[in-house]
Amino acid sequence: MREFNYERAHREWAYPEWEKLSGTIKRMYKMVNEDCAELKHDKDTGLPWPFPEFKAMFHGLPTAELAHAGHVIYGLGHWDYNGAREWPRSTHGAYWKFEHYVKQVLTERGEDYAKYKPYDTKDGWMMDHKEGTELDHEEICDVVKLRVAPHFDAMKIDSANFKVNGQDGHPFVIGLKHMVNARNGVLDEKCVKSAPCAMRGCGQPYDAHTSDTVLFLQRLGEDLPEDKLTEDELKTLSDLQDLLTKHGVDGVAFVKGV
């Protein structure tokens, strides 16, 4: 299982990016730190400006530079931790106030602040294995990629061959009856098994739904026979068997390249 490593994000990205920010940006953050301690959100969730000239300073910067600074400074404060390198911290949330001003200015310009986000945790950015947990499918796939090169590319590990009571079927569907028993919106195994499948016309219990965990591989190379695998490919798969068994992968499927 992976989780976001906020200390590494702070150490390897936010702080180095902070050091690259211009002197103007850093002075503006210092002003937020010193002049906005008493400021709070208004009824419209906006944040009042301490004085008009300050807003003009924000508007005086190019959109891309301002948006990047907002993401950097927010990350610097949001991911801060004991032992992190020294930077101008505050006791009133200057980092999120600075970002709020950035968002207000970009909204006035008709710009989408999120569009300038320089990272995406969905792509695995700063996601590390959580100690004491098993490897998830993405992590297993990363290991497999190294083991099967250069004959294959590991595309993903996913569920396939869905069955209900042994017949061709579908994945178990979560419905409102399951969510009623969830704590803070989180479903555990007990909640999932508390009601039958919500697929229309199904109504079967959770344990009636089965599937296989499958590794999807793409063959690499040119002029490969379509009706059989080469000796090198077969040996690669044979060497992979113990690893797949260890992590509960039931089989392998092949996909064609785009």
C-alpha cells in the first residue's frame, strides 16, 4: 500500500522550489505573514486585503509565476514537519492566506488556479510504500516491469473474469444500503457484506461474486509470432511465476499495442 510522503514532498520539492522564488514573491509572503495575522475569511469565504496597494502587487505578477508561487508556498506550509529546514513560518496560516490571495487574483483574471498545479499525486508523485502493509497492485506492477523487460511491458494488474454464483457476471455493486453502515463514508468489509449487490436484477450476496486478479502484459519487439510465445518470452513468464503467486495474481493476459 502506498501513501503520500509529505515529509519527502516538503524536503524534495516544496523547499527547493521556495528557494527558487523571486525576491518579490518572498517579500509579498513576508507581508502576508506580518500584516494579515488578524484577518479571517468573510461571509463569502473571501479574504480581505490588508490595503489596496497589496492587491495591486499580486495583480502586477504574471499568472503562471503567481500560480506557481501559490502552490509552492501552500505546500511548504501544509507539509511542514518537525525537523524540516528553516523557512519563514507563521502562527496564523500565512501560507494558506497567501494562496487564497493568489486564487482571488486568478479568479478575477478568469484563470483556473488548479490548472497550474505542477504535480499530480494520482500519477504516483511522492507516493511511497507504507511500512507494514502489503504491496498494492501498482507497486507489484512496478516490480514486474523490471522483471519482464525487454520482452514485455507490464500495463496493469486488475480484476477480470467476473462471475456470480459461478456464471458470467459483474463486479459487486455498492448501494445506499451499504453506505448507511459506513463510518465517515468509509466502507469496511462488514459494511460491504451488510447488504446484497445493488446491481438491478442481481440481489446476490457479496460472497457470490468472484473474479480473478490478472496481470496484463504487452508483448514488445518486432516480427513476433502471433500464435505462440518465443522461448525467451516463455522463460520470462516462468521466472515470474513465484512472484505472481506470492502476491495473489491468478494469471496473465496479453493486450495489443495501440
